[in-house]
Amino acid sequence: MTVPEIVNEVASTRTQRVLSWLYAQEPAETERFRLSRVLDVVVMPSNVQAFLRMLLGEQDDEQLFTPAECEHLVSEAHSLCARYLLTPNAFLVDFLDTDHGASVVDKLAALTDYPYYGEFLFEWFRVNGANSDRDARRAFVRHTEYLALSNASVEQIATYLQPVHGFFQERFSEEGVLAVLIHAIVTDKGIEPAALADHSVNDLHALAVFIKSNIRPLEVPKPPEAVTEPVVAELPDEERYKAFLDELRQAGVHLPLPTHMRHSEEQQSNNMPPISLFISNKLRKQTIDDLFHGNTFEYQRLVSMIDAAVGYEDALLNLETVIHLQKAEHTPKLLVKWASVIRMKFQGSETHAVR
């Protein structure tokens, strides 16, 4: 079987289970169904729900759909999730270029697995805009995955792979299908499939070990170097990652080092209080409801961006960018309140949170 055939078959099987559950909730003569019923219930995994929410957009939860419309939306959500889990690099370039009736922010919110993609791509679009160069974005996506996986432990990589294993679990037990799926996963990461010949990759841990041992940075053709130029030694993985973060900072994007790369003395010297200390419950609820339309994932992303900023102006820029991307109404008051709590954070004020 080919990868598209496997994806279609698994997506179709899962779709029929969801629809059977949905139709069972209504009388037999019902002609239209409330598709929002399948959200937040165990009949549909949370990662598939995220793609379905994106497809539904701002539609009312009470909106009714015909069986054909339900099948199309549920099948599309499963297909998008399956392709993202199996071949994220190839999927993301096309996914971000396709309309799907969703904004860039809504698309990134659907990426609940492989969390490193959402964080870095949000910063990419913030700096480069939605119409950034496709080839440059493709290289950025690949480099993001390389940095994440090369700095992760085997156990962490296995954790990243658990969702794809869970989605295709019924097919992973079939030897012929397993080989096709493993081939697709490693090829998407730029690993030569020929390397599999010397490895027995038949479970999640073995696959994580193989990826950790074989993943390499994206090779970008370089112009011939003059013979007089000195040869610069390649930096270790962590140093390359720090250099990458420095380049982002120069472009106005500030991200913190991963926890495992921060030295204890650096952590002790960073006495800047988290922004959450200054945010009242009322402001938090107002922001989630009015700005993010109930999406707590996007709210947490905003908090992380502000905490990652190195100064007041930097944090305010991140806040204004998010508000601009959301195109929300009644944001001037929110902006004033957030500017106030950001000022408290960077002044080390002990005043009460804004209400």
C-alpha cells in the first residue's frame, strides 16, 4: 500500500466511527445534525478536534449540517491530522499556503502535536508576514525540526512520536504497512531510507533512537570558498541553537532557551517575575473571551511571548502583533490594560493586578 492509500483508509475508518456516534445521538428521522457534538468528547481525539475546529471557524455551535456535510468535514479533519502526524515537513508547507477558510493564527492553533512547530512558525509569520517566501519557509520548517530533535533526548523524541503511533496504531501491527509508514516518517525528516537497512525499527523507542542517530541539518548549497579563507570549525548542536536564537533576536524575535540548556546560575540570576503574577482573573477571562474567542491555547502563547521578551518595548511589540493578527474588536481597552501589567512586570512593581 502507498502512504495516501493508508491515510485515506485510516481516516475513512475513523470518520465512520465518529459519524455513527453522532447519528446515534439523534432520532432516526433527523436530516441535519449539530456537528459540534463531536467536540470535547472521547469519540474524536483532541488533535483531530483541533483541525475540525479550524474547519468550522466562527460558525455557531448550534449550526446544523447534512450527513454529506458532516462526512466531508470530519473526513477532512482526520485526513489533515493524519498527514501532519506522518509527514509534518511536507504537510506544513502546503497547509500554510492553502486557504481552508482559516487565518494563519487559526491554522497554527490546530497544530497541537509537535509543539515546536507552532511556536517557531508563529514568530516566523510575525516577522516575515503571511506572504513570506515558500522556499525560505520550507527551509525554516526543516531547520526548526532539526533543532528540536537534535537537542531532545530519545525519550522526548518518542513522546513526540506517540500521537502518530496512536493514530495509525491498528496499521502499525501490519508488517508491510509498518515499513511504509516508517519510510514516510524518516524520509520527511531528511533521513536517507537506505539507513534503515542496518536497523531493526519495529517499535516507538527504536524509531526514536534511529531518528536521534541519523537526523542531520538541511544541506544548503554554499558558494565556493576562496582558498585563503580559514576553515571554521562546526559548532556543537547547542551552540548552533544559541546562534540561531541570536539571529532571531536581531530580527526582533525573542525566544527563551529550552529548560535543559539553561545553567542553574543563569536561572537564578533571572529574577524577572512572570507576567501571570500581574494578570487578574477578570483580565485573563476578558482576553480569552474577547481576543481569542475562548481559545486558551492562544492565550498561553501570548503569555509565553511576553515572558520571553527582554524588555518593555519588546513585550509591547509582541502584544500589539498578536492583537493585530487576531483583528479583534474592542481591543484598545485591552491594549491599555495589558500595557499596564507589562509595565508592572518590567518595573518589578508590587502593585495589585489590573482589574
